[in-house]
Amino acid sequence: MKLSLCLLVILAVCCYEANAREVCEAIAHESISFLLRSEQEVKTELEMYNATPVAVEAKLKVKRCVDQMSYKERYDIALRLVYAILECGVNGWVQKYYPEIDYIL
């Protein structure tokens, strides 16, 4: 339920007409990476932003919880997010950064 609410918030932020495409892409990248990438890859990305150790550990704790879902379940959630992103008109971005996600319009 909480994850569904999160996806609705992401959809609202991405597709609100006053938001720039870059914001939508940043949120999408962070969300899809969080779902599909390994814990180490997420940690490396967080370190690029100079996040505090407490913030990194908090995010990784949530990541470990999310990773208890099967990869297929996480992939399905990411796929739904991709459809929301496509509504924002960023098809090329999805194809460039997440070619492993097979979506059909």
C-alpha cells in the first residue's frame, strides 16, 4: 500500500505540467535504480551525492526491505513506473538508461 502511494506521488510530480522534464527524469532514475539495482550500486550512487553515513544507511535499510520482494515483483513495479514516465514524454530516456525494461506502448 505504501509503495502504491509512493508511485502515485511520483506520477503526480512527474506529470504536473509546471515541472521540468529534468525533475521527472531525476525522480524516475532514482526510483527505478532503487528498485532494480543492487545494494552496492545504490550505495555507490548515494556516495556521489556526499550523503551522510546516517542517510546512506537509512536508505540501504529500506533497500534491503524492498529487496525481500522477488526481482520479478520489483521489475513489475518499475515497469508500471515506466508507463507513468512515458506519460511525461521521456521515451528516449527510458530506452537509454533502462534498455532491460521491455515495455510495449
